[in-house]
Amino acid sequence: MMISNGIEDEEKWLAEGIAGIQHNAFYLHRALDSNNLREALKYSAQLLSELRTSRLSPHKYYELYMRAFDELRRLEIFFKEEDRHGCPVIDLYELVQHAGNILPRLYLLCTVGSVYIKSKEAPAKDILRDLVEMCRAVQHPVRGLFLRSYLAQVSRDKLPDIGSEYEGEGDTVMDAVEFVLQNFTEMNKLWVRMQHQGPHREKEKLEKERNELRDLVGKNLHVLSQIEGIDLEMYRDTVLPSVLEQIVNCKDELAQYYLMDCIIQVFPDEYHLQTLETLLSACPQLQPTVDLKTVLSQLMERLSNYASLNPELLPEFLQVEAFSKLSNAIGKVMEAQVDMPVVGAISLYVSLLTFTLRVHPDRLDYVDQVLGACVKILSGKPKLEDSKATKQVVALLSAPLDKYDDIVTALTLSNYPRVMDHLDAGTNKVMAMVIIRSIMKNKSWVSTSDKVEVLFELIKGLIKDLEGISTDELDEEDFNEEQNSVACLMHMLYNDEPEEMLKIICTVWKHVMSGGPKRLPFTVPSLVFSALKLVRRLQGQDGDVGGEEVPATPKKIFQLLNQIIETLSVVPAPELALRLYLQCAEAANDCDLEPVAYDFFTQSFVLYEEEVADSKAQVTAIHLIIGTLQRVNVFGVENRDTLTHKATGYSAKLLKKPDQCRAVYACSHLFWVDDQDGIKDGERVLLCLKRSLRIANAAQQMTNVTRGSSGPVTLFVEILNKYLYFFEKGNPQITASVIQGLIELIKTEMQSDNAVVNPVSDAFFTSTLRYIQFQKEKGGAMGEKYDSIKLGG
């Protein structure tokens, strides 16, 4: 209720003040219209007396001030026209000083002073000095600030600047600078004094009111920046030292922060670069509570933008040693502000790193120096848990990746992994994902084992369990995404030199081994295929080569592959291991290494026998074995017979009859390889097909017994298609009569009393018969072969 009453009272006071101004303005206008100087001075003084109030907040006082300001502009026009009021300006300047109250007197004096300077009847510097000194008579902070703001406003276009009509005859740019600096100093003192104007309990309200008035003070610096005659030398020797002296001496947190920011924003970047040491030397002298991280960050941002827009000026940055000065300044600020939070310190170095990457991208030593400074800050402290600080460290680590588009550059920075060590486990993994995405996005190849070592040290949060977090606590979807990313990363590790590539594979293997069984199914396949790529490049190099260092040979790589795949037994992941063994067997075949290929097949069969228990997995596995074995041509008769015998034996032992049937007829391809030198054993092909036919028949009978009806003829049609395949390939054991008999068998099964109509198998059989008819009608040698097969109705 008290707050509400206070607002209502202030509105009432403002309304009264505006009413007073309007009332006196009415009579002022009449006096101006009648060119009555005495009446005009009388009512303008009464009008300006409304500004003597101390009951309004700065925001409301500004409204009142603007009403008075509008009237003063009209009055100034009247003063300029001497023929209207008949009083010389020098006499007018004396006359207004007889106004009864100090505040109206000074407003009128500033207004006439503006006209006096314009008339050039006296040196501008004398009038300006007179006005700025007289304004000291008003020491109330709010009234004094608005008065001096008015003085700055009416005089800004009348300063003796280069090219200005007021320059010359003793008036110089230095006079303009001294006037603005003196007005700035006095305004800042008034502004700082505001904090002591009320009871301590209203401190928050006073700070808010001071914030509302800060632009009145800052305008002086803006005016200074607009003075054409202020060159670099004058700025360095006079302007900046004077402004900084006032900022440091005022010992006020709000004023120091705002005015430092003003300096950075209003003066040219070129001046900042050339006076960097002077500007930065003031920072440690400011109050410990001043937000210097924001001030310095804005300075570095301006300088880096300046460098980006003017690349030809980069040598100047080196000449003035900008990086060293900024780095030293940050160090001194942190010494002065010992209680600065970690997030503040890191954010300063993020800004310095951004500056460095934009201004000196080729100076990796500077980048590493910034990272090293962060390591010092973080040393001795526990793992970061402050989310804001963590975010800043991630920004720090991401900056080099974004700049160089090349992880290899980041890998040369010795302090990069040391910074990452200070991240908590969760953020370490986030940063590791950022690194991997950067590599994948930019297609950055990591080409030496040393760099791979550093890289995997950086992403160790994904490679193994870090302290405080285990794989059991992880979200499965997130874990899978992370490990798939690591698997993708492995394909970006490459070197044209086989020996170095083998070192890379061994380095990766060392890190993968430390990751525990849960990660192996994701990482081992990529590693295996990376090694197999190397094997393909080395095909034909199967001998032992002498020398101190054993070179990369297929045999050596296959030995390593055996060890790598064996580790999947601890997961366990037998189906995956079996697939990888078969891939290795095929690669060994291409390298003409029969014993190695045989060993990989042996491992596959052992896994099939001892580890693959699920019936569906067994079906998939046996078909993979058969398919791989069919493509392999390195084996002699004995080894091939052993392996094909095993394959056919396991096929016939599958749990379900249809699965047995399909696996056995698939084995027929092991005895008829359609290559120039491939095996072509027609009898054994026929044996497989007959055996599959018997199994299909047994499956049909079993269905008849268990369900009271025969099953679909799909298996018979599939076998018929196999017969047709080998018939066309020229297997002498597969004759037209055999195919004819099989067709009749299928028809009989479909027409039996127990047959169940199955549209799929019926369509399959119809399609097969259509194919036979097509071959019969095609003519030529193939047509003759099919001619004796009778399809009938």
C-alpha cells in the first residue's frame, strides 16, 4: 500500500510541475510574441524553477526536464535575434546572471552562453570555461546532472574543433577537450555521490536510479569521440589518461564498469590497439567487484572484429604485442580479484582464445598458452560440477575445432587433453562426441599412431568407464549412439604406409581392450574391417622379411585379428565373432594363405558347435559358413572335403526340418563352383539335392501326422529351382527326366486329398512352370535341353 501511495504521490508532483511549466510557458510565449525581454526572462526563470524539485525519481524528473528543454529552445531562438529584444548579447549574458534562484540562472546562462559563442564576440574557450565552472554551484546530484547535460547539449556543436567555425584566434581543439573532460569529471562526481543521498535501506532503489542516469555521464565520452581534432597522439597523451584517472579515483563499482565499457564502445578500435597497455593497466586498479570479465571480453571482441575486417593490419597486432598484453592483463586481474569464480576466469580465457584464433590463427603456441593458463586455474580443484563453468570449458575446447576444421591441429596442443581432464565424466563424454563429430563433419584423417594415441586419450570418456560412472548407469540409447560414433571414428584413422597403419591399429586395439566387454561388440567390428582393408592392400606379401623391425604382412595382421576377435568371447558375442572369422577367412583366401583361412573356418565351426545355441542363430550361421566356403578357392582337396563335410553335417542336424532342407540344398553349391577353375562334382550335388528332397518329404509327412493335412509344397518348389539351376549349368547328373519326376511329385502333392491350398506356394510353382515354358520356347541349345520336359495340363 505504501508503494502504491508513493507512486501516486510522484505522479501528482509530476503533474503539478508540468502544470507550473505550462502556466509559465503561456506567459513566456506572450512575452516572446511581443518581444518583451524583461517579461520573457521573468517567466522563463519561473518556468525553470519547477526543475528545483527533489521529490521526483530520475525517470519522472526527465519528463519534467524535457518540457522545460523545449521552452529553452524557443527562448534561445529569441535570444539570437537581437533586433527583437534590442539587447546586445554581452549585456544579455550579464543580465541573466541576476536571476533570483541559482538553477534557473544557470540554465538561462547556458542558453545565452550558447548564443554568445555563436556570435563570436568572445573566444569560445572563455565562455565554455566560465559556464563549466559556474555549474559547480549546483551540487544536488540529479539537478546538477541534468543541468550539465543541458550544457553539453547546447555546446556540442559550438566546440572549437578542426574544421569548425569556432576554431582559431586562440581557440584550439585542446580547449574543446578540456571543456568536455571537465564537464565529464564533474558529472561523474555528482553521479557517484548519488549513492550517499538516501538511507542505507534504499540502496537498491538508489542503484536503480543511478542506472537510469548513467547515459547522461556517458554522453560526454561520446562527444569526445566525435571531436575530429582528437588524433591518436592526443587520445593517448591527454584524453585516455584523464578519463581513466577519473574512473579509477571514483572507486565506485557501477561507474567504473559502465565507463570502462563506454571507452571500449565509443572510441575507435585503432586507438584501442595503440593504447592497449594504458587501458589494460587500469583494470587491476578497479574495485574487486567490477565485472572485468565482461569489460575485457568486449574489448577483445572489438579488437578481433577489427582484425577480421582489416587483415592488412594484422602485423600491427604483432608489433604492439596485443596477445601478450591481454594475457598479462587477465593474469593481473585474477591476482587482484582472488575471489573471482572459476566460471568468470574461464570465460575470460574463452574470449582471449577467440581473439587469438581470429587474430593469430597460425600461432598455435598462443593457443596452447591460453589452454595452459586454464589448466593452472583448474589445477587443485575438484572436477567441475558448476554447469556454467563446464559450459565455458566446453566452449574453450570447441573453439580450436571450429576454427581449424581439423582435429589434427588440436592434437598438437599439449594442454588440450589436460583441460579435458578437469571435466566431470558426463561433460567429458559430451566433449568427446563434439571431437568425433568434428572429425566426421570435416573428414579429417588422423594419420599417425602418436596422434591416434592423443586422440583416444581425449575421447577416453567414450572408450572406457571413467571414475564415478559405469556402463550399467548409462541410458542404453545414448550408450549405443556413443559407441557407434567411436566405431565410425575408426574409419577416419588412415596412413598410406602399411607399417604406420599397423601401428595405428595396434594403438586403437590397446585402447579398445580397456573399454570392458559391453563396448567390444561396437568397436571390434570396425577395428577388424580396418585391419582387413590393410590386408587387401598387402595382398601377395606373405613371406617373412628380414630386418630389425618386422614389417606389416598379411600373416602378422591375421595373427592380430585372431587375438582381437577372440576377445568377443568375454562378452559373449558368438554370432558376431563367427561373422568376423568368416570375413577374415575370405581375406586370407584372397591372399592365398590356405592354413590361415583354414584356421579361421575352424574357429567358426568351433563357435557354431559350442556357443551358438539359438535355433534361428544356427540357421543364419550355417548359411553364412556355406556362403563363405562356396566363395573360397584356396583349399586343397583334403581341407575342402573336411570343411564341406562339416558344413553338410551341421546342415542336416538343424532343429526344424524346413531349415535342414534349405541348408542341405544350399550345400550343393559347395560342389559346383561356376568359375573357370572351380570344382564341379555333379554326383555330390545330386546327393545334396536328393537328401534335401528326402528331408522335405519327411517334413511333409510330419505335418500330415501332426495337423491332419499336408503342408505347402514350397520346399519342393525351392528344390525344383535348384535342380533347374544345375541343369542349366550343365551338371550331367541332373537330367530332364529327374526334373520331370520332381514336377510330377509336386503336382501329386498339390492334388492329394490332404493338401491345403496355399496361394503363395501355388503361385511360386506356377511361376516356375512358366519359366520352364519360356526356356522351351526360347529355342537354341537351352531350348533343346528343356524340350523333353513335359509340363502337361
